[in-house]
Amino acid sequence: AARENAGLELQLRLVRRELEDPTIAADWHAEAAYWRGEVAALRHRVRAQQQRQAEALEEEQARTEQAAETVRTLAAECAAEEAAIAEARRRTEDLLREEGHLRAVGDEVERRNATLRRSVEQQAVLGPTGGGTAQLFVSALPSLDAASLDWARAALEGQLQQLQDTSKS
């Protein structure tokens, strides 16, 4: 142990001499100044990198918020469009039902108009004296058989002949 202590004491004296040497002290101070500069530069780089990361994070958060707002806006627009489409479908169905009803009403009006037109034409054929029984008879013609129609024709011709004879006299 005494030998080891002597070796360590020798090393300690050498180191103290080196520290007392002005060249070594100057080199040591220069080296320390260099590393202090390196530490300062590295700290500056780390701070700059941390700042860039913070700015990038803020930008990403802003883009994320903007994207979320865009998604909300688009979702609202989609919901509005879906509601408008549903309303348009409902209105189309209503219009189709109304169109069907109006077609049926139009067909009924056409049928009545045709019936009235036939009635007016029959009235024109019968003239002013063709009212009453003759009108009833003409209205019933479509439901009569051929023999009944021949008999009715003969009776009408006889009546018309009689009317012509009366008007001549």
C-alpha cells in the first residue's frame, strides 16, 4: 500500500507541475473555452430544433383543427343535401300522385265531354221535335238488339213522314 501511495503521490506532483506550467494552463483554458463554445452552440441548436418542433406541432395542430372544421362543414352540407334529396323525393311522390289524380280527372272529363258531344249530335239529328220519348229512345239505342232497332227505325220513319205531311198542309 505504501508503494501504491508513493506512485499516486508522484502522479499528483506531475499533474500539479503541469497545471502550474503556463503553456499547459493556456492550452487547458483554450480547450475549455473551445468546449464551452461547443456546448453553447449545441444548446443553441437544441433550442432551435425544439422551437422548430414546437412550431411544426402548432402548425400540425392548426391543420388538424382546420381539417376537423372542414369535416364538420362537409358533414353539415351532406346532411343538408340528404335532407333536400329526401324532400325532393317526397315532393316528387306527391307530384306523381297529383299527376295520377289529375289524369284520372282529365279522363273522366274527356269521357263526360264525349257523352255530351254525342248527346248534342243526337239532339241536332232529332231537331226541335225530337225531345221527350224520342230522346229516351235514342239514348237507349246502344242497348237494343238489331230487331228492336229495325222496328224503332220504321216507327221513326212513320212519325217523320206524318210530321212532314202535317207541315205541308
